[in-house]
Amino acid sequence: MRQIININKDWAFSKLDGNNQVEQINVPHTWNAIDGTDGGNDYWRGQSSYRKLLDVPALDENEELYLEVNGANSTSKVVLNGKELAEHKGGYSTYRVNLTEELKNGNSLEILVDNTPNNEVYPQQADFTFYGGLYRNVNLIKVNKAHFALNYYGGTGIALTPVVLEDGKGELQVAAYTQNAQNGDTVTVCIKDAKGNTVACQTGTIQNNQVSFNIPIENIHLWDGVEDPYLYTADATLSRGEDKLDELAIRVGFRTFEIDPEKGFILNGHPYQLIGTARHQDWENLGNALEDQHHETDMAILKEMGTNTIRGAHYQHDQKWYDLADENGLIMWAEIPYISSHMANEAANENTKEQMRELVIQNYNHPSIFVWGLSNEITIAGESEDLLKNHQELNDLVHELDPTRKTVMAHVSMLRTDSPLVSLPDATSYNHYFGWYTGKIEDNDAWFDDFHAKYPNIPIGISEFGADANPKYHSEKPGRGDYTEDYQAIYHEHMLKMVTERPWIWAMHVWNGFD
């Protein structure tokens, strides 16, 4: 059966900068924890090495061992016993490497991680730190040779689609993918309610390492946002006769939604205007090397302030974060780090698609995710035919991978509203800072009213807005650009009133959840 062994402890870390200094560290780790959070924008970018001797569990002839890397920014290579086994281009997603064939008595593992600027792997230009490091959990996964697929874009090997039917009924559509299974092996999925009671089971037979079937469920309990984030658990078992080969437990939620250009966001048939923030996954002096408690603290703060939605800026976040969103009922906007400046070459275009495949496939089962973000402020350097074509292909790819959710883009404020990019995704949002960088707060009202009048069939939202402030600064006559807490309060109070008076604004996301 599957065994997950965490190997976060006791790595030998060294920057490959010619100084030959070796430091004993534990992961999560980033070498930019200090210089990447001090505001200087002069943080070190280069290649570093993480080495350790592997304590390998005993394997019999019917077992395999995988390395699972949950986040290494931004390009990384896995080297086992001096042999390079894999290279991964993208710093925010999970990838796995089969180590089995290269194991011997005494194993040395090295992961080379590189955040050097290049023209191929996104992001390369943005207003946040591209922390270098092995900054999420690293695991070994011991499995039977026949197992749920571990080598397909870092996913679970099972795609579960909850469907809400009429009269309180539902069904769970199961698509399972395996490796090394035999025709005739079976996959059984049993659904348990929140109390652990089994409510339905179904079994399908493997053919060519895959199987699909539907499980009907009576009296479904809806996942209903922050009011009632109800979760079921699907226990999936791969078997050969009476022998169990692999098992997974995956949580799912049943819900329906629409993004209507006139009615706004609709959850389970009722209006549910999305009001929340964006969120970066970093802390001062920790960078992006966060532990579970840091994600839990962020979520608690956002829940306390009344958030019902989160935009995961500007990349794929840790699985812990999506789990917390599932549990707390927050509507998630998940996006790839395709941001600020389009790199017009085929390798870079393919990298956007590769990162999108990983984002969607790894996070398909999370009920909190409702929209997939194609890009953020990508036209800062201008529009082009190559940029448009790549977005069209990305949009088509997302709909192919996941026809159940919507696509969205976050546009830079200056983008012309008649750009084909505005109508390309299923829903659109703008990053507007009227009343801070330019103009008056009331310009927000006028802009959105004008857009809605001109384009009544395009769902419109606000993907970023805000006014900087220092809580120590106050004024009897607060105004734009003064950095007072008083002006920030006036700004947000106005924006909240403006949006709630316009239910057709499907979502508003404050920039940023945490400075």
C-alpha cells in the first residue's frame, strides 16, 4: 500500500556562487528569506544545491519509489547518485520522479534549484519576489507498481466531478488513471458524508490503465460557501481480486454556479457577490517557505475580516491553502504566473500551457476553486498577435481540461476595453486604482457604469484595487497619496458601497490581503 515519507529534514544547502559555503538546513527553505523581503529589490538570483543521503525504505520487486517535490522555484533538476533524472520548469507546482531504477546501496540525492532570469519560464517580470529555493514539502512515495497515476502533471490520478441533479439528487463522475494496472483490475470509490457515514459506492473495471463511472447519491448536502462549506470524502481503492494495491482519500463538494453579466456571481441558485482579497504566499523574513501554521494564520485573518473569496496571486499556491479554502468555504480564483510581460517565443508559450496543465490537473478536485486565471496585467508591455494567440490557446486548453469551471483574466487598468482580450475569457476583471495612483475614488463608479453599458454581455469584476497606508499616519483632511489610515478607510468604504450597489460586478479583490 502507499506510504508517504517526509524528507524535509537535514539537507546540505549551498549557493553555487563560488564561495563553497555549505549550510545544514531543513525545508521548506528559501535563500531569499531576508534579502527578498526587505524591500531593496536586490535579492540574490542564481543556482543552488540541496543534497542529502537518502534513507530508502525497503522495496520488494512489486514496489516503486517516487520523489515528490511540491515547490522548487523556479527551475529545478533532480540528480540521484550523480545521474540527472528530471528537470522541471516552473516554481509553483508539484512534480514527481520515479527513482526506482537508479537506487542502490547508499543513495545520494541532489536537487539543483535555479531562479536566475531567463526568457523561457514564467514569471520573469512582476512586482513580487521570485524566491529561490526548495520552499515546500519534499516526500518519498512508496507504492505498489500498480498504482493511481503519479506521473501525470503531478495530479492525484483521479478526477472527481460532483454534479447536482434535480430533486436533491447528485452524482459523482469518476475518471481514474493508473500506472502498471492490468486489464480487469478494479477501482472502487465509496463516498462518505461529513460524519464518516458511507452514502454510496461504485466499482469500475480497468481497461488500458483507466476507468470511468458515475456514482448516484441521494439527498446531497451542498457546499455553500462560507455559510456551509460541506465536504464529502471519496475513498478510492485500486484492487486486483481481493488484494488492495493503492488507496486515496479525496474531499469533494457539490455546488452549482454561474457568472452572469447582469446578475453577477450565482452560487447554488442564489446571488453571492464575491468580496475579498488577493493573497501572496509570503511572510516577512520567511519569504515563501511557509509552514502549515502560516497558511492557517492567513486564512483565520481573512475569515475574520469577512472575506468570502480569495484570488491566489499570482501563481499556484500550496495544497494546504486550497484545502483551507475548501474547509472554510472561500471561493478561489487560481491562476498561473503568466504576468506583466509576454515573452514571444515558443518555449515560453509552451511553459504557460505546461504550468496551466499542472494547475488544473493538480487542483481539479478542490470545490473551492471556481475560476482559472489565464494571466495578470500581461499587456503592460503592449498587445501582440502572438500574445493573443497564446491566450486563445490557453483558454481552449482550460476548457478542454475542465469544462466545469470558468476562465478569467486580470487586466491592467490601461488596457482598452475593446481589446479582444477583454471578451476572450468567460469572465473578466480589471486592476483599477482610481483614487490612488490617478484620478478620484468616484472614477471607479463612472468607469464600471460605462463598461457595463457598453458591454452588457461581459461579466465584469475588480481583480485589484486599493490605497497604500501606514497605520501610524493620520490626517484631519485625508486625501489621495497621503498614506494615512484615514484615507485608506474612506477608500475601502467607498469601494464596498460602490460594488454592493452594482450586483452585476461579479467579484472584487482588494490588493493585497497582506502587505
